[in-house]
Amino acid sequence: MNLFAEIRVLVIKSLEAMVTEGALPEGLSFENVAVEPPRDAAHGDMATNAAMVLAKPAKMKPRDIADALAVKLAEDARIEVAEVAGPGFLNLRLAGDLWSGLVQDVLANATFGRSAMGGGQKVNVEYVSANPTGPLHVGHTRGAVFGDALASLLEYAGYDVTREYYINDGGAQVDVLARSVYLRYLEAHGQEVAFEDGTYPGDYLVPVGQALKDKVGDAYVGKPEAEWLAEIREFATAQMMDLIREDLAQLGIKMDVFYSEKSLYGTGRIEAALGHLEGKGLIYEGVLEPPKGKTPEDWEPREQTLFKSTEHGDDVDRPVKKSDGGWTYFAPDIAYHYDKVERGFDQLIDIFGADHGGYVKRMKAAVSALSDGKVPLDIKLTQLVKLYKNGEPFKMSKRAGTFVTLRDVVDQVGADVTRFVMLTRKNDAPLDFDFDKVKEASRDNPVWYVQYAHARIRSVLRKAAEQGVPLDGTPLIEDEAELAVAKKLAEWPRLVEIAARTHEPHRVAFYLYELASEFQSLYNRGNEKPELRFVQDGNNASSAAKIALPRAVAVVISSGLGILGVTPAEEMR
């Protein structure tokens, strides 16, 4: 049951009837007619903007439309009151039996809230995609959690999702990795080494150097770089990707596809992608104007091969080949996204760090050109995470050398807390992660508060089971606190679709906090009014009716936490 969708259908049918009766002109679009929770719960159960959005195209006063629509809606048994407010807003109060029916539907349907909105469309969500040069750091952690939760949310909303990691193993940074591993390899042979600027000094490479020694013995000792660079690069990259997979597993993340950038070189794939664009007249030889402000790495004051990205919404055309014949960083990215388009995805989503903001327009332009505008690309930027402990910035990891790792965070608070906290802010807003606050047992700690609500319900149900309360009671919604919980449950299917449509999984975390808050208010109300307590001593029939509502809350909290990748708590310690 999706009450908001059902009432919206009723509103649309009522508007169509008004058109038939001549109360509204023909040819109106009802696409922007919405049914949503009112801004003030005291105004009703739902509200519709129908009169406001139709007034201008209908050339009518919104109040006149609202008055006529209210009469139509009141004819339906589900509408108890249809009341016009202000210039033309229409507030609705629903019949009381709808709320108990909603609770019954939640309990009868473990998939309550799941949507078919996606219609099985194929969506590629690319996230993390960190350079394979070391363990994942806290910035990667936020992108990993956000991308994984978004993928789960889209699956919940009916999309066919592929989780993908793009391995950046084709650039100069992998050569630096190989040289750094070589130093650890020499160290494993007892030699003293010095890490110069530009190398990776983290202790995480010590076991890699030892593993290389175990594999090849002293074969590379004292040999020139040309003899070992390619082999060690391959070995080190594989070792780092194993490390990254282990890091992701700490957060319960498993990718469907790992795609190697290196596989694009020397295989004709880059040439094919650019040839595709050239066939559309979008590749040319030219000289770009000097950029204003900071000069980007791919700008040269000479003729280059350029992509007409300005024809697809970019600010300037972009180089794809340098004057020396080498590819720019952009060229393999074009080829990679061309491969995604060729694989038949209906939508592409890339999760980038905040420092990649300048890459957004060019990538969107490339995908638009490659797909003839048929495959949308949404790029989500994740902002920085600031870590605090004991009121001070959290110190860097000795193991990593220069940063706090994903494992540092998970070791401190666990995967569930890490994941939930990373979703307590919108992805493009900075996030403060305080190790002390996320362990607090208070309402100010969202992850604890939601888990506490679920654990409290489980405790109630254990008590009910001990008393022999059956689970077949008809839900009873009488008090305003009970109604507030039922109304919040009704919002879940709507919230799922909005969050999936906007690619904003943080909305799920916010909703769960609000649902937990309504439940806790109801629970505490039982201290004032004993008749509201879920388990009524000696009255199993009443208890069966009362525990239906918290059981439904537990179903939705469990579903929401599942989307976020968080395990619901059975009890709080």
C-alpha cells in the first residue's frame, strides 16, 4: 500500500472528472500535481498543490479550483475532510480505518515500501575508484558508503544495478607505486633505503616488499629499473587491489565489476571511442585560448586534438591528445564511458570526490555526445570528512603514512556506525565525524537513536512472547501519538521513490531518525497513559492489537537500515 500514491490517483481522477464536467478546461497537464505531507501536521494528513499548479494554465483562480476539487474528493469514502486553506492549498484528512489497514499491510508484506519505479532499467553506479596505490582513506570511505547505499536504494526502487570500480592503473602513479615497492623489496633483503619525495612511505608496503622477495628472491636486487618496473608494477597493483577489496569488505561492500584503465591502452578502445566522436564531427585540431586563473595540466599553447565538448554543455573544448601524441587523462575516461554506453546501461552514475568538481561538465558532455543524449550521466560529489576524537582532530595513521585509513575508522566504531554516520549529511555537504559523539547513547546521536528504537521494539516483542501474546491482532490506532507513527509509516514508500529519483540515500537516514522519534514519543506516552502501553498485563487481546504498530515500525526500520547497509540491533549493550 502506498497511501500517497493512492490519494494522488484519486486527485487526478477527480480533476479529470472536473474536465469532463466542464469545471476545468481541456488540455491540462497533471504531471506536477503532488500529494504530500502537510508542512504542519495540525492541518491534516495530506495536502495537494493541484489548485496552485493548475491555476495559471487553466486561467482560473486557485481558490475556485480548490473549492470544486474539495467537493469531488469528499465524495470518496477514504476522504473524511477536504479543506481549502489560504489561496488554494487543499488539506485532506483520511478516514481512520485507512491507518489500521496500512499497519496491517506493512505486517503482511515484508517488501512494503519497495517500488517498481525503476522498471528494471539498467543503472551503472561507479564509486570508490581510488588509485591502487594504498589502502582506502576516510575520504574514500564516504564515497564508498554513499555509492553502496545509493546502489541498494536504486535496487529497492526497481532498478537493475551494477556496482563498478574503475581501477586507475594506467597512469604514472602506478610507476611510483612500483618504485616504492622496490624500496621495500630491497629493505626485505636487509638493505637500508630512503624514501624520496614522490614515493609512498607507508608501512602498508612492507608486507608487499616481503611478498615480492618471497616470489622472486633476489632476482631484482641491483638491477636497473628497466628490468623490473613493468613486472613490479603488475605485482604491486594486484597486491593493492587485494588490500582495497579487503578494505571494502570491512564495510560490507562487494563490487560487481572491477574495470582496469590499463585495459584501454594498446587495445584500440580509446581510438574507437574518439573515432565515434570524430564521426559526429566532434573531434578537431586546434589551439585553445589560455585559461583564466590556474592553468590546467592538459593545456598547451600549441595545436592539439580537441573534443567539441562545448556542443554538449561544457564551458570550453577539451584536449584528448597532447601535441607529443600522448593521450590526455580525459581520453581514457571517454573510452571507459563509451564502454559503459556500449554495455547497454540506461543510466550512469559516477561518485567523485569533491576535488573532481572541474571534471563534471566535460564528462557529462562526453557521455551526451557518445550516447546521442540518450544515456544520462549523474555525477555526485562527496565532500570532505573531518575526524575528531577527544575534541581534537584525529591523528594520521602511521600505517598509511599520510592519512587516516578506512580501517582506522571501522576499528574505532564498527562498520554499522561508520556507514550510518557517513549518511547523516547530504553528499555534497562537509561532514564532521566525532568518534566520541557517535558512541553517545543519546537522541543527538542518530545511529544510536534509530538502533535503540529497533532494539526497544524487539524487547517489547520478547516480553509479549513471554506473556503469550498472539501476533494476529487487528491494529488499533486511537491516540494521536499512534496516529503520528502510522502517518510516518505511510511516508516510507513515497520517501523511497523520492530518494531514488534524486539519488539521495541520506534521505533514508533522515527518515529513519524521524520514524524512531515518533516511535519513542509513543513509547514514552505510555508512561503517562497506561492504556497506550504495548503489552497490557493480563490482556492478550488488547496487547495483540497494540504491538501491531511497533511491529510495523520494526519492519520499516529494518528495511531502511538494509538500504544503508546497517544491521538492525536486537538489543542495546
